[in-house]
Amino acid sequence: MGRYRSKSDLPEKICPVCQRPFAWRKKWEDCWDEVKYCSERCRRRRSQAKGDE
């Protein structure tokens, strides 16, 4: 049953708005490289992010 990964093995990123780490989710499977924000709330507040592109 090597199909499942533990949560600690999932890739993580740091949200540029809240500076908190967030882990990979199944719904981001096809677009993980494009995901920048941990939540919709942070995506809406992105203008407050320091060093945003």
C-alpha cells in the first residue's frame, strides 16, 4: 500500500501575504507550479505582499 503519502512528505510553499507555509492539495495537482497563495483571502490581499512581482 505505498500509494499514500504522509502529510509531512507533501511539498510546501510559503505564502507571500501571510508568510505561513501551506502544503500541496489534491485540487492543485495539475497547477501546483502556478499556486502562489495559501487561500482565496490571501489572493485578494496580494497587493499587501512584500516583494510581489
